[in-house]
Amino acid sequence: MLIKGIIIAFGLAAGMAWGQTEWEVGALGGFSYARGVSVKGPAGSATAGFANGGVLGVFGGNDMYEHWSGEVRYLYRFSNLRLSSGGTTVSFGGHTHIIHADFLGHFAPRRARVRPFIAFGAGVKGVQGTGIESAGQPLGRLAALTHTSELLGFADVGAGVKVSLTRSVRFRVEVRDYISPKPTKVIAAAPGATLSGVLNDIVGTAGISFTF
């Protein structure tokens, strides 16, 4: 059902954008704060997830109506894997590719210079562990950080504001929360241990776009 919903969201956003004439394309960058998941087992407990890191991306969309628009977006997130318990923290190289489609609801009409908005949508992210695996990895009795890849569906919600600098140039700032299930491959629970919780990846960005 989750994958079906993602496909429907992409189709609706893309269909609405292609059916209109006022386009917007841009680039953005920012920083991501990640809230991890819990690991519990006979050997104790830990927190697993992704390190905070930078984000770069591009997006495109269209203002279909006075207060609604649709967008598609690609983000590259610098996201090393992390596992921590007590005073011990293990870091493992990694990155994430994020693709999603969103609906944006604006609190001001299309021609307003300043347009606060809310956003919601869905997508998929490909998580890649790039570090070197070791049999003696610290905290290995709880979980292993692995050189593998994993595809996760997610929902996202957020808010921001667009400011028209000129007739065809816009500046925006926004915050999104990407909510996804826990990974089970790039972060693999040790025998007898379990992962629980959901991943919250809170991303703040600023960007420049051009309209035509």
C-alpha cells in the first residue's frame, strides 16, 4: 500500500505540473538533523541511525492554482551511519538519495511577493552504506553497520516561505520532516536484539528558483 501511494502521489503531482504553463525550477542546500531508532538486546541498548549532515538538491514544479502547487524533488544527503551506547559511538560512511513528490498549499495568492506555505507528500530514499565492515566493530553485540544498500518509502511534511526577488527569481526557506520506517539492512540488528521506532529526518534548506 505504501509503494502504491507513492506512485499515485508522483503521478498526480507530475500530471498537474505538465498540464500548466507556469514552471519553477531551482536548487537548494541545507542541513539535516536525524532522530534515530532504538536497539535493544540482551547485551544492552543503543541508538542507531544517521549522522547529521549537509543536503544538496534540485526541484521542479508548477503553480496550478492560486493557493496550490505541485513539486518533484531530488536530494543528496551526506549521511554516515551511527550507532551509540553510553560513551561509545561508531561511525560508518554512507549517503542517501531522496526522491519525492509534494503538494504545496500557499497562504497567499499566486502573484503575492511573499507566500508562506505548507507541504506534504511521499517518496522513496535509497540508503547506501559505504564504510569498511569489520568483524570486531564496536557495539557489534547490538547491531552491525553494513556496506549494503536499502530502499525505504517515506512520507514528508513541512512548511516554509517563498519570496519573489524579481519577476522570475524566487528565494525560499523551509523545513521538512521525512518520516520513514527503520532500516533493517544497512543497520542490521544482532541475534537476539531488535530495532524499534521510526526515523525522523528533519531537513532545513534554503534555495533559489527561476520561473518561466
